[in-house]
Amino acid sequence: MNFLQYAVWGAYLTSMGRYLGNLGLGSDIGLFYSMQGIVSIFMPAIMGIIADRWIASQHVLGICHLLAGSFMIATAMYGLSAGTSASFGIIFTLYSLSVAFYMPTIALSNSVAYYSLTAAGMDTVKDFPPIRVFGTVGFICSMWFVDIMNFQINQNQFVTSGVLSIILFLYTFTLPDCRIRKEGKPQSLVDAFGLKAFTLFKQKKMAIFFIFSMLLGVSLQITNGFANPFIFSFGAQPEYASTFGVQHANILISLSQISETCCILLIPFFMKRYGIKNVMLMAMFAWVLRFGLFGVGNPGGGVWMFVLSMIVYGIAFDFFNISGSLFVDQSTDPSIRSSAQGLFMLMTNGIGATIGTLAAQAVINHFTHTEVIGDQIYTVGDWQACWFIFATYALVVSISFALIFRPKKTSVTV
């Protein structure tokens, strides 16, 4: 389940910007990535409520993947037929419908995994990370497949994603049954619609956690959306045009996901030894390094800085997302757990990522411009200023979090 769940995403997440640039939509890349955030504001919460109250989680997961895959394939077919004459409105609408049904599946797959592990008498903190590793492996495999097949520049990356999504839909019929909670008395409207998850904001600890989840979420999709066009932009300079990074940006970026596989396995140790706050702080400062190293590196003699940036990404992404998900799982009542996971997604990949991608696009549009060289379209300009601005933001959030967030040491057990 985890392998397919993230293979669906990996097929296009890091390379879509390159394809959109080839369609002449380079200045709108941020809008496409922000749509993942916009739908995450409400879709994960809605699907979480349905999974908590009416339909078993594994069935909701399957239905969402069937619809997401169908719309993604439709996006590819339109892109193929329209080419560089593609209408922004049509391709953006089809893509948006696909991600609207995909984004809830991240929280739903977590809920299915946690339910199944708990029902089997296993420890979610210790036993989930090794399972989640397969999600990262799936992400890497689809990234490499898209790169090696030269799908980074065309719509076939969307076809790959859509086919994988439909395969996962079929696989959900084999998953354990995650029974919904049955009530023996009439429910209030708050109970019926799963709105109790929002009452978590009444707890100071949880309110601060969710607010900083949103602030850190600003950083989550920036490199996913712009790292590929950024590295490819070095191709406009003759001394870098033939470097491995320019020719195979997806494979270079996949080092980030390879780093994830190691960092996921380290989470139980770090959570036990250092606690939720310090683990999340490590993630936040890792984002500072991630952006800063992009600002000073290049695919030639400075490629080691890119490689180091990819390595710290594992800490930046996993130490926050996985530990945060576990923190939510153990800090909430079982009756609202799926809704709470949806709320976590709302704050990070929803509000935070939406603000982040739109703001990043504005910054990049200000400091860069498109340039056609031969048959290639490059986004060139002062990329260094962009990365340093992002690094400064991450540093401010990190310091603020260190001073404000003070959870109890027993918040998450290992």
C-alpha cells in the first residue's frame, strides 16, 4: 500500500514543473503546486470524517485513488492532444480534480496502517516507520522510471501516475477491514460531521503544534515544485549543459528520497532519545540547510552542495511529517483520529503549502525570467536570491518554534 501510495505522487511531483515550462506555463508552476495545498485545506478533513463515521477507511482510500487516477490520465490525454496550445483552464481543472482526490489518501493510508497495526497488537511508533519506508522506495522508483524513460518533459509522467493510482484502487480490496465506530445513541451535529478534531485547538499544546505545522508547511512543496526547473536552468550555461544534474535532474533529486528511507528508520530512536520538540527542531533547521545549499551549489564543481542538500532533505521532511503524524495519533482520541490526521494535513499540505508555493512563485517570478535557447525553455535569473529568502524564512520559524513550543515529555511514547 505504501509503495503504491507514494509511487503515484513521485511520478510527477518533482518533474511536473519541467513539463509545464515546455507547455509555456512556467510562470504558473506555483498555481499547480498550490492546488495540492488548496484541496488539502478541506478534502482530507472531509474524507477523514467519512472514514470515521460512515465508510471504512480502506474503501474511501480506494475510491479516491480510482477518481484521482482517472482524472490524471485525462489530464495527460488533453496535454498530448493540445501540446503547446494547451489551455491553462482545461489542463489546470483536470489536474486539480485529480489532486483533490489524491491528497486525502495520504492521511487515509496512515489511518489504515495505524488501525491495522493496532488491531494486530503492534506498536505504531516502532513498527510503522519501517513500513512507511516502502512509500519512499515507491516514490524513488517512479521518479527514476520517469527520468530514464524521458517522461520529465512530457505528459507521460501523468499517465504513469494515473495507472499506479488505479492499481492501488484494485489493491485496496485486499486490505484489512478498518471498521467504523458505531454509536448506540443519537449523535450531535459536531459528532456526526467529525468536527471534534477542530476542538483540539482548545488545547494550548495542540494549537501551537498545528500553527507551527502550518508555518513549516510553507517550506514543504517549494523544492518539489522548483528544484527541477532550477537545476535544469544551468543548462543555459555551456559549462554546465552536459553535466549529469542538468541531464538527469530527477535522479539527482531522488537522492532526497533515498535519504528519507534512512531517516524514517531513525525516527523511533530520535523520538525516544530527544523527544518530539527536538526532533521537529532538527527538521526545521534542516530546511534552512536545504534551501541554503541550493543557493550556493551548482551541477559542476559545486554539485556536492546539491548532494548534501538532498541528504538533509530526509531529516527536513521525515522528522517533521512522520513524527508529527505519530504525535497526532497518540495525542487524540481514537474516535477522531482520522479527522485529526486530516486536520494535520490541512495545516501542513493545505494552508501552509498553499501559502508557500504561491509566495515562492511570486519570489521566483520577480528574480527570474524564461529564456529560449534552441528547442529548450529555461528559467534563468537570480535563483540564489530566491533560495536565500526561503532559507531565512525557515530560520525564523525554527527559532520561534524553539522558544514557544513546550510539549510534555510524555506526549509520545516509544
